[in-house]
Amino acid sequence: MNKFGKGFAAGVATVVGLTAGALFSFKKRVVKPIEEQSQKEEENRKKVQRKAGSSHLG
């Protein structure tokens, strides 16, 4: 393989690696906290509904 081919292959591999890293980082920094927050809100909503229902029983 000539120098151009090796350089091109290295460049493509680098871009693919950087893109994968950027996507993983975005998911970890942005998407995961949003999912965790919505999960906490859903759990709190369920707790409130249980408390509201049990307070009207007696």
C-alpha cells in the first residue's frame, strides 16, 4: 500500500473513532441524565398517588 492509502485508512479510522466517542459522550452527558430525571419523576408520581389514595381510606 502506498503512503496515500495508509494515510487515508488512518484518517478514516480516526474519524470513525472520534465520531463514536462523540456519540457516546453525548449520550452519557445529555441523554442519560434526562432519562434518569424522568424515571425519578415517575417514581415520585407513583408515591404521591399511593399516599393520596391511602390518606382517604380512613
